Amino acid sequence: MFSRVTRALKQAVLRSFAALGYSIVKLQKDDPDNVDPNAALKASVRASTEEADRWFRRDAEEPVDTDVLVRDEAGNPYQGFSVNAPGIPLMPLDQLLDLLEDHARPLMTGKRVLVWPFERTGATGHLCMEPFYVKSLYGKQFDEIIVVTRHRHSCHKSNLEIFDVSMAGLKLAFTDDPRLFSLSGFELGMVERGPITFLLHSYGQISRAFFQHCVNGGDKAFYSLLPGQQERGAKLFADLGIPEDGRWVVVHAREAGFHPRFYDNYRCTDIESYFDSIKFLTERDYFVLRIGDRSMKRLPDLGPRVLDLPFMENYDFLYDVYALAGCEFMISSNSGPCMLARAFDRSCLAVNVPLTFAHIPGERDMIVFRKFFSTAPGAGANVISYRELTDRNAQYICNNDLFLEQQLRYELLTSQEVLPITREMLSRCLEGSTGKTASNDEFTKINRQTHERVALSPGLQRWRGDWYGLAKPGSAVPDAYCEHVPGFL
């Protein structure tokens, strides 16, 4: 299963490079990875007419209108989709919408109701950001938002306190019916039915819409602790020895234990690259709170102000949520918990991150990329510049194999290299600065130009990759990083 998904993902990314005119190594006909990238989709989804089948198989260069239902030749909304879930009979789209409405109707009280099927409650990043995006995008347009999702207690890998704070202000209807969750994959858009509007966009389209919402200066529905969380969290922190006026910084480094899969382990980093920064912060009377899970390697004894929360004897899910809600800032890799910090409107110092087109930074984030080098013969030992990386579309590299195929390697910044960057981040937070760094103009210019270029690609429009999240105003690259890596900008 994972190998098929990985191959399909790999092929989609390779096609995006081709769509943008970037030269790539062609796959040989006998390459076992040279398979139909839509095979998994075609195996699980069948359409009941030739028109619907044409929609699923449309050429990658044909732009897709994702704001309306698929139309038939007469221009009317097409209602003939069927879903094939394992062991569950096929069902036409109109019957699926009936079923979705049946789940939501008992909760309806408003005149304008948005119904959203949301499945990914077991992935921390999705649980943190998708409700945040949806509430920011649609909270003012509708009297109520009803989420049809899995029950809270079925989120066996997720922090249940995150579930509660993310779902605050939403009405919840619970189901395990895979047919309803599959509706978002059809990209049918906003489907109106009387007082109900069904939100049937994929995560990719919701993220793209939120990015544009931010670019346009739209309001954001930032999270707040629930009343019970505020009171109980204060007591938990007092029991940890953190005084009421205590200040803390949260740290998290993604490891492979929570999601033990190879293809995206390029997102992982090493907690040891934070150690000098941790010492610097504790010397300035900050507590440093490491969050995560018990699959991570334990921290060594770094002093009484450093608390390795997952390994506390009486660990409570609320530790992570309360810590992020009240932190001075967060030091994080590119992983799920940093999305909760952003939803709480806390600043993030994103350290040793790869380029990711869908990375939507917070209002006062600072971005620190790992160092990239070319492995091409005769390329030399110089760091590849940010402009060259974006010109090569490195933001679409999303598995380990693709780094090899694109002749790229990377190195993580060391603890000593991260230290001056952390100093700059702390100074920025203490000053309340949201202004530009000296390096910001060129960084902003490259981000904007990258977004403008990829936005014109029909191939990227097809799979909703025609945007670049760092083109959103607000984030900056630290001056300390640019001084240490002079070839970056």
C-alpha cells in the first residue's frame, strides 16, 4: 500500500517538474516505478458515465475549475459519481450527500450551514491546521460549521486536548463511514443544497484558499485555550515548578517514531542541534519545554529549567497545548506541533527545514533552511542559493528518492550554527518586532517571483500546487543565517 502511494506521489512530483520546464532524468520503460500514477485512484473510484470518467482522467495540462460541481454537457451539475470503498457497495453522489446531510441535520439550528467531512484527526498537523484554516475562511460566512468526523476517542495517535481546542466553536457529527470522507478527494468544491453548503475540497485546495486569504489580508480565527484547559494547565505547570510569571520556549524536533515511514523522513531533524540554544535560553531565566511523544530519544540532563514533557511521570496531554498557547516562541522542525503554535498566534523559529511549497508561515515566523549542495559532477562545494533552489522547484521535492534523482544533498545546521539565530529570534520577540530583517527584501522578492511563476503552470493547477506559501507576508529569514551562509541569497 505505502509503496503504491509513494510511487504515485513520486510520479506526480516528477510531472510537476516537467510541467514547469525543468529538465529531469527520464524513467526507463523497465523502471518498476514507471507506473500509471492514477492507478490507485482508478482502482478505488469508478464513475458511472463517460463524462465523469473523462474528468478523472483529464490531461494534466487542462486547468480544473474546483469552485463548482462538475458540469454535464448541458451545463448542469453532474450527480453521477459513485464511490467504491472496500467491502461497501457503490453509492451515487446524490445518495452520499443525503447520507452526509443525515449526519448533520440533527445539529442544525442556523440558516446558513456549512457541512465539512474531515477525516485526518489522527495526524497532528492536519488536526491543528485544517480546522484553523476552515474557521478562518468560512467562519464569518456561515451561521454554523458542522464537521462530520471520526469520534474523539478514535484518534488513537493524536493528543485529545489538541482535538478539543481545534474543534472549539464547531459542531461535531461522528461517523466511521469511509464513503463520506472520500468525498473531499473528488474536489467538487462548495456544493449548495438548500440551507446547507457542503465543503468538498481536499486539504490541498483548502490550504491554497487559506494562503490566498492571508495574501488578501483576511482575518484569522486564532485558537484560544478552553476555560477548563486554562485553569487545569496553570495547576499542571505550577506542579512542574513553573511560577505563574514564568517564561518558556517550546522546542520540538521531528523524529521518525510517530510516523515510521521512510519516504518523508527528509523532514526529520536532530534535537541536539538545539542544545546550545537551550543553554542560552535557560541562562536568561527561560524554561525550555520539549514536547512530542515517547518514541523520541530522551534529552540528557540539561538543567532544572529544561523539562522533557513526554517523559514526565504523570504526563498529561494538556502539557503540550498549554505550553504552546503561552510560549515566548517555539523552535521547531517542519512537523505537526508547529501548526498548533501558529494557530495560537505564537511565533515559530523553523530550524533546519526543507523547502515546502505548502508551508504557510505565521505572522512573525523566522525560517532557517538546511544547507543544500549539488551532487552533480563538477558542481563544487558551494551552498546552492535560494533562488537556484526555487528555480529548480526544490519546494516540490517530497520524498527521499527525489533528492537523489535531482542530484541534491543537504546538511543540517549544527547546534553552534543555530545559536546566533536563536539570539536574533529572542531579540525580535522581546522587541515585539514584526519588521523586516536586512535580508528580507531579497527573500521576499524571490518568494513572490516563485509564486507568480508556478501560478501560471496548468500542470501544477491540476494538482493544486500552483502557489508558494512563503510568498505570504510576515515571515523572514534571519540575518544571522544569511551572514553564516553568505551564498544563500
